[in-house]
Amino acid sequence: MIKNLKEFFDKNVLNRIFSGILFVVPFVFFIIKGDYYFIIYFLIILSILIDEFMNVTVNKIGLIKRILFSFFLTISIFHFIFLRLSYDEHIIWYILYVVIAIWLFDSFSLIGGKIIGGKKLLPIISPNKTFSGLISGFVFLIIYSIIVEQFFQNIDYFIILATILIGITSFFGDTLGSYLKRFLKIKDFGNLMPGHGGLIDRMDAFIMLFFIHFILMVFNINFINIYA
């Protein structure tokens, strides 16, 4: 484990931390800010996501599939935008809770997998994923949900279940991203974020989660009232 820890910090972890901070700070700021600033910021993000995908899939997959995936990206980001605008400030805590849960699961899955190591989870699709990383991610999600419950003095065990569902969805989003990269024979979707790759690499779990969130709300399944 000590060797794994040393290798982890010897690699591009500082680049990941620095570029991650540069991504997280404006991301959170514009969620809280709302209004036109929020709309413009996330429309820029959507345009970058589509541009990244279109660039790496040129001559690799058909135009219809590329358009369909771009439509998938658009639905996810537009749903996120409409949520923030429709519920205004009442939904800020809900959105931040979900977004932070995604980041925590992603971060501690990576850290746990790198430091503890062990058996590979999906060696063909994503060689870096391990069972230890997956377990680490879920453990910290549960801790996170319990801390938030205590902070708001709201003991509702359904929140823990909902947070675990966020982790499951994030895992499938990340796995889809890894599968696409293997299929396209690329390392990353871009190089905008040193240590992470492109925006799609950083937001694959986020994109999947808010797309599924949109589908659930279409069928009148609404988790917002639990938090907001």
C-alpha cells in the first residue's frame, strides 16, 4: 500500500488537484449565482462537450450516432439548467448535494483504487477500476450523507439510499465514458484539464446522472422535494 501511495502522489496528482480546483470553483459559483451568468456558463460547457465529442469521433462513427450522442449531452445539460431556473434558490442545496456527491464518489473511487489496489473490476472496459476503489467511493458517499443529515438535523434514511443511487449512476456514467474511449481507441476526450483529460472525461458521471434525472421526472418521479 505504501508503494501504491508513493506512486499515486508521484504521478500527475498535483495537476489533477490544480485543474480540478479551477473547474470546481466557477462551477459552484455559477450554480449559486444563477441568472444569465449561470445560463451562459453552462451553455459554454455544453458547446465544449459537443465539440470534444465531435472532434474525437470524426471518421470513427456515423453522423447519426454522433448527433444522437450530442442530443444526449444537450438533454442532460439543458435539464440541469432548467432545474436551477425553475426552482430558483430553493434548489441550490439539492443541486450542490448531488454534484458534491458525484465528485466525492469519483475522487475517492480513484484514490481508494490507486492506494489500496487489488482485483480489477472491469479490466477490458476500464483497466484502472478496482473493487477497492468502488467500495471506497460508496463508503465515503455514506459518510457524506450521514454528515449532511446531522448538519441539517434531518434524520431521513432515504437520503442515504438516494445518495447510494447517485453513486451507482455515477459509476455507470463513468463506465460508459471508459467504454466509449476504448471503442474509439483514445486515451481522453480532450486535454482541456491537465490530469483529467477533457470536459467529457470530468463530467461523464454528471452527464449520465442528470440525463437519468430528466427521465425520472418525465415519469413524475421527483426527488427534489426530499431536499429542496
